[in-house]
Amino acid sequence: KIIISGGPGSGKGTQCEKIVEKYGTKHISTGDALRHHVKTGTSLGKEAKAYMERGDLVPDELVIGICKAEMETNEAKQHGWLLDGMPRTKKQCEALEEMNLIPNLFLLLQVPDEVMMERACGRRQDPVTRKIYHIKYKPPPTDEIAQRLIIRSDDTVEKMTNRIKQYHKNIDAVSGSYEAKMVQVDGNRSPSAVFPDVCAAIDKSLGK
């Protein structure tokens, strides 16, 4: 049971892929789930869309609802969960506690603002596989993929400025809730350099 936190563009998604590969936990990304609801036009999605388009935080009730649905799947119950993109507010922390979703580990990826900005604004997503690439750090492997890549609506300079501001506003309240279980990792390195530190923290929390 892991919560991974960090600003937008801190490398959470990449580390999550690696964690799932190694430990087999269910990855619950509230961002991906929200984008999916927006795309498929559910009532939840319609409500969330306006907030996301401004780069604002989606209201707690919506995020908690989505998270709860994902947590109740058999996969999450059997293999444990890796929660990414939540909690982002004190209220969300309290809601998780009420649902008895207590992490063994709260991982915080530390990355300077300007690095997060560069990473996020160069991000591209493959609409077919939903994989994330980066024009500078992780270019797509084929021309075919390159031609169909899209920029996620929240990865623009304007939205990122707001998202980073929101992140700083809330992170202290959130990390305060998990102080005893928090491990901070320097995320301003290549993903392969960050991952061993992430594994060490996970193994320690599992008592390995």
C-alpha cells in the first residue's frame, strides 16, 4: 500500500510503471481515471472537465469517488495498491483514513519547479496506448507513433504554472498527515537512478 506524491512532471508516472512491473501492485492514477471519464463523457467527467481545463484541482468529492471505485476492485484488494495523484488536500487524506485506506509508505519525489516545467511541457501522449513520451528525453520509437502523439490539455505552460502553484499550496498539509511514513527521494535525476531509492523505501516499508 503505497502513496506516491510529487509535483506535476516530477516523474511519478514513470516510477509507477517501474513499481508495477517489479511489485505487481495495482496502479491507481486519479489523473488517468479523470481523463478517461472526461473523454468518455460520463457525468463525473463532465463535472471535472471545467476544473481540469483551468489547471485547477478537481473538487475532493469527485476525486474521492473515483479513487474509491478503483480501490474496490479485486486487483487492488489482492495485490495491494499504488496511489498516484491523490491525496492532494488535507480533506482527501481524511477521506482515505475514513475508508481505512492507510498506506505503508508515502513516497515524495522532490524536483525543482523549473525542471518540472520543462518535463511537463515537452510531454506527449500516445492516444492509442496512453503511453507518455517526451520530445527531448524519451522520443517515440517509430514515426507512426510520433505522428499521432498529442499534448495533454494540462501540459501547457499556463496550466503548469497554476498546477505547480496548487501543488506547493497543498503539499505541506498532505505530507504532514503521513509524516511517520514519508520517504523523500531526489527526483531530479534520470528515472533509472531514482528507481533504486524508490525500491529501497518500498522494501523497507514491507519489512524486507
